[in-house]
Amino acid sequence: MSGNPDPIATTPAKSVIAPVFKSITVECTPEEAFRYFTEEIDKWWPLERHSCIAHGSGFKEKPASCLFEQYRGGRIIERGHSGEEHVWGTVLVWSPPSRVVFSWHPMRDEKTAQTVDVRFSLVPKGTQVVLTHSDWEHLGEDAHKERNTYNEGWEVVFVTNYREYVKSRK
């Protein structure tokens, strides 16, 4: 038997932080739900509270727009009134009308990006939209705190605002 220790046995297990998981049902087709989530993001996203420009200005300003570039490799960007852009993430999977996956790093370096996976499924009363936000470990020592903050934030942004926007479209 060799005196070399087993590298797998001596490597500590990586801590995995549970994803944020949100699920809603909206009364529309998956095609509509997907379009509302991506193409119309600037109509339902609360930019006055949840944007780089709002945070940077102490909530005195809001961006001119928010855009979801609709292709794999596309960006999710916030644009200011003077034309400046803030990248929130990059589209990793573009599969309308069933799924969109994107990296997520607003106001952070891209190396700290988490992953947001949004799935759209036909159900008897419309479309079930499931959002899963994972990869918190990329945030280092702030990971647990940020996960808790986003768990609350997605309640406002996704569960309330997105759902209400879809409801208003009917």
C-alpha cells in the first residue's frame, strides 16, 4: 500500500448553497409567458428599486430601459438616459418558449455570476413558470447573505411584478 493519501478522501467537500426556487402559474400560453419575461422585461421589472442606476443614485434615478437580447450569448442590459450600459448577465440557453438560462451578476464582476434558469410549461390553467437561481458559491463569503436577499427580491420582482404584469395583459 502506498503512503500517498487519496486526494479525493482528503479534499474537503464543497459547501453547496440551496438555490432560490420560485414557481408561479400565469393565465397565458407558454409563448406569451416567455415573451413577457424576456422581450417585455422593461415593462414589468421594477427598475426604480432593482437596477444598477437606482442603487448607484441612492434611488433618486432610474434607468431609461432594460433589454434582454434574444439569443444565446445575448446580454441582459440596463441603459441609462445618457446611454451608459450596465450588463446584468448573459444568455446561456435560449429555447423559446420553454426555457431561458442566463448568468447573473448586476453590479459585480462576471466571475461572480450566478445562474438563473427559467422554465415555462403548459399546465391546465395556463403556464407554470419556474425560476431557479443557483451558484451562490461564486459570491464567496457573502454568498449566504446574498442568497437570502435574492430570495426576498425574487418575491417582489418575479412572483409579484411579473405575475401582475402578465395578468394585466389579458
